[in-house]
Amino acid sequence: MDKAERSTRKRLFIGLIAGTCLALSIFLVLLWVVPYVGLRTIHPAAPWVLGAVLTVLLLLVCGAGLGLVLSLISPRPLPLARRMRGLTVKLLLPLMSLLGRLLGFSKEEIHLSFIKVNNELVNRELGRFPAGKILLLMPHCLQNSHCDMRLTYNIDNCKRCGRCPITGLLALRDRYGVNLAIATGGTIARRIVVEKRPGVIIAVACYRDLSSGIQDTYPMPVYGVLNERPNGPCLDTLVPLDRLEAALERFLKN
């Protein structure tokens, strides 16, 4: 991924964040304006009470959006970086997806933008970890489709024949001493995370599975690396080992 592409994804994310906050702000203002006349008949102060509540919500929405944007463009991590990541993962992504689709952006563009920004937030939030606290979590579609070995529960069943990326991943694990696992779905991935209790997860998957995995495992920090799909989705996919190793070295202590 070149620098121009990364910049484009960040701009898309910031634009969707701003649009989402604007849409929520308009919605909150309308909640006050529309019933204004009716509320006044209940009590003269009722519209102003509702207005005060909605103003607080409006300030919270705008403040959260502004804080997230500042955390992305600031050269130094902000004190509330983890809260900003949580806000992005749990609240803003669904709203951004809806707004982005209405504006004509594809689901892939929106999710790639989300992954890019999540990675930046994780980068800013986290320090470095000993090898035993880092988990490399891989999708089962990396395994050669003609291979009969069962790797989900024990990746060391791999014969290291070199026909799929698992051989290179095992070499990477052995070189650095980190944890490596393969998951066939969200349930197994969550079980692996509970067993390993990592400080950070470096996950490889397609954009759709990465986005859902980042949401499912929050507040556990996940750094996403997109797989390569020369044969289409979910079939004999590849992992960019150079990008994976660069991410690993970023979080590895010493």
C-alpha cells in the first residue's frame, strides 16, 4: 500500500466521521425543534429542559468526533486514545457505514478506511510487549485447499511443505517466539484470545473479517493486516509476510 492510498483512506474516514457527527447533530436539533410547540403546552419550561438535554448530547457528539479527528492528526497520542478507539469501534463504524453507502462509497472502501484508522489508533495507544504477549491470528483460508492436515487446534501439525504461507508463518513464529494460531471463525478466534490472553493481536484477514473481528474483540487491541486473494475470497489466500513482520517488530519488546 503506497503513501497516497493510505492518505486517501484516512481522508475518507475523517470525512465520514465529520458527516456522521453533522447528521447526528441535525437529528438532535430536530428532536428539540419539532416538538417545541407541543412541549410548551405541557409546561412553559419543558422545551428548554429538553433543549438543555439535547444540547449536552450535541456537545458530546461533536466533542467525540473532534477528539477522534485530533487523535488522528496529532503528532503525539492523546490521553483518551483508548476511548477514541472504543467510540470508533462500537458507535461510529455502523453509522459511518450507513452514511457512506448513502453517499455512494462501497462497503470495501469504508471498511478499509476503518481498518487503516484503527491501526493508527492502536499504534498510538500501545507500547511494546514481550513475545509471549503477542498473538498472530490467521484465517484458515491461508492453508492450501488440498491439504488434509488439521491445523485449527494445533498449527504444528503442519508438515512445512511450502505449498502455502503457513510454512513462512511458522518460521516467523519460531524466529521471534510469539504465539501463532489459526481460526476458522469468530467463535474459535474468541476462544483462542481467551486462552492466550495477549496484549495485542496482529490479525490477518480480508477487510470484512478484519472489521468484524476488531469489533468483536474490543477492548482487546487488534492490528489488522489485509490478506491477498489471488484466487478470490476464502480460497488459498496469501499473507504479506513483510508487512506482517514489520507490524510484529513494531510491537515486540527488544
